[in-house]
Amino acid sequence: MSKPLLQDMVRVKKSPTDIKNNKKQSVARNTESSSVRNDRIEKVYNQAKRSGRGPKYRIYFVALISIIFLLFALSFLFSGAEITLVPKVEDISLNDNLSAAKNSNVSSPSFDLVVISGEENKLIKGGEIKNVAIAATGTVVVYNSYSFSSQNLDIDTRLEGSNGKIYKTIKKIIVPGMKDSTPGSVEVGIYATDTGGDYNSTPLDFKIFGFKGTPKYSKFYARSKGEITGGFEGKSSVVSSLEKTAVISELKTTLKTELSGKIINQIPSGFILFKDASFLSIDEKDASFTPDKDDMISVNLKGTLYGFLLDEKKLTTQIAKDAIDDYDGSEVYIPNIKDLTFLLSNKDNISFANVNSIDFALSGNPKIVWKIDEKKLISDILGKKKSDFNKILSQYKNIDTAQLSVRPFWKTSFPEESKNIEVIINYPK
């Protein structure tokens, strides 16, 4: 390799003008490079910025679709139908004569007889002192274990007590016949055939004196219900007839109110006791006036209340048949049925203890309401089109008006399951 020449190694000295021009060119190049770099940086930033928007928009879109899907899912989850119904109602004016049989199994009106006995006592001030003679009184149950046929016993039938004394019945009675192996029985008041305290007694057994010497003597018998009391002879304060009438009337009212309250507690479901369908049976001999200490008189009144419990459903159906020309036998009820006036026919000639049928009148302004078979209606509309609702409803003559609400509102058919259909019936009270 040849060595460089000395002259080649000599630095060429530049002039000031050249140096200045070179500086300008260098600055221009640096300026141009900075601008290019800035452009490139901005371009990269914009590309990065644009590339970041895409994922955000996709997230928003997916979230929106998810919300819409959730709303649809919830609407189907809580879908259902609500039907509000008003039943057919008809107001009528009633003045009807009806009949009812005791414990009847037929469709016509029937009744059960409820019987309850009791007594009331009151102390009153006596009046003038006189010699008085009072017969003892009590109540007995007479039994028939002789035959399946009933037995008539006249008023003042003599009963021979286990104490050897004779007592008499205060009224005529009919002793029912046996049922299977159970003796027939009936209650009746008794009084002693003589006055005085000797006839007062603890409970006794009795035979019917008139049957002595016949097979009936051992098969008809009686037992006292409680003690026999009130017998007295001697000087005592007396009560005037006017006072007797007043105190008996007062005790009757009190006794009926008390016994009526007890009967109400015994009314079985499906039966109704009208206000005027209970009757207190009292004989004047059931009232005793017994001298007490300090010139006071103890007044005792015994009585038996008979109540006619009518089968409400059978009675309501009969009323509808009689009052409505086009009644088709549909199930109805009368919400104000207890407000009707009950009047028993020939009550003075009825033996309440042995009554098997009654005639009575009912009057008032009952409201007859048709019942709606909710389960049948739901069954008829399951899965059906909403547009068919009125057609289905037209088959129910016992519906007056109806309102329908289906969820969600855009559904065009009823739910497929009965649990998703709610029926509200606005029965009048």
C-alpha cells in the first residue's frame, strides 16, 4: 500500500463565509429532522388513539345487548295474567211461603232442631204474710224402651217416684219410639200431687203408675233431671198476681237471651238460625215461688229453647228458583240472608220436641249473588290467545264484568301454567 502524500494530509482552511453557510445547513437539517420526528410521533399517537376506541365501543355494545337480553329474560320470568271479575248480582223482593223437612237428604230445604234447657232465678220482696201451701216441682226425662212406636202420655200422667210419692206431668207429651237399641226419650216438667217440703227430693227414678200390671210398666221409666224443689207449707210472704206476671215476663226474656247465646255457639257450618226461628217453651207451672228468709221470695223459672237451623245452601237455591224466572241452577248465595224475616206457621200447634217438618214464610230484600268457578275459568284460558278472552268469557253467564291484564304487555297469549294466572273475584259483602 502506498503511503499518503504529505500534501494529502494538509487540512484545508475554510473561509468564514463557508463556515457560516455550513452552520445554516446544519440547523436546517436539524430543524427538518425534528419536524419529521414530531409528525411521526403524532401519527403514532393518533394510530394508538384510534386503535384504543374500538375495544371500548365493542364493550358498550356487548353491555347494551346483555341488558336488553336480561330485560327480555326477566319479562318472561315474571310473565303472567291477572283477571278481575265482578259476579252477576240480582236484587229481589221476597215474600215466599216455604216448607222444610227435618234432617232431609233431598235437595229441598231442610232443618236441624237444636234443643237447650235452662233456668233463671230471682229474689223478690214478699208482700202480705199468709198461710201458703206450695207443691214441689222438677223436670224428668221419660224413656221408651218398649217398642219402636211412639207413646202418647196425657197431661197429669202419674209418675211413681223411688221415694214412694206420686208426681204428675204438667203437659201432654209424646215419647218417641226406640231407634235401634236406643230408647226414645223426652223431657217434661212434673209437680207433686200434694204440697209441703216432704216432696222435695234429690234426683229420683220413676215408673208410670198407669202402666202397672202391664208389660209397659218395666219398659217405660223416667229419671229426674236435677233436684225436685219448692215444696212448702206454712206462713210466708205472698206475691200478687200482677207481680208474678211481671217477674215471670222478666225471667222469660233473660232466659231466652241466655239460651239463644248458647245455641248460636252450637250452629254448625252451612246452617243459619234466623232471629225469629227460636222458641222458648215454658209452662206457668215451670215457675216456682218459694219463701226465703227475711220475707223474700225465691222465683225460679225453667224453660227449653228450640231453634230451627236451616240448611243455608238448600234454602238459597229454593229462593232463587222461586224468585228468578230464568234461574238455571247455578250456585248462588245471599250475603244478607240473615236480614230476612222468618215467620213460623201454626207455631201454637207444634210439638217442638217431636216436629219433623215446618211451614214458614220468608220476606225481605235479599241480594242474590252468582258464584264463579275460578278453577274452571283458569283451565279454559290456559295457553289460549288473548284475543279469545271475550269469547271464552261469554260462556260464563254468572260473570257481569271482567278486566284483563297480561304481563309483559306484548304477549299475545295466556300463560301455559295455572300458577301464573291470578283471578280476583269482587264478591259483594
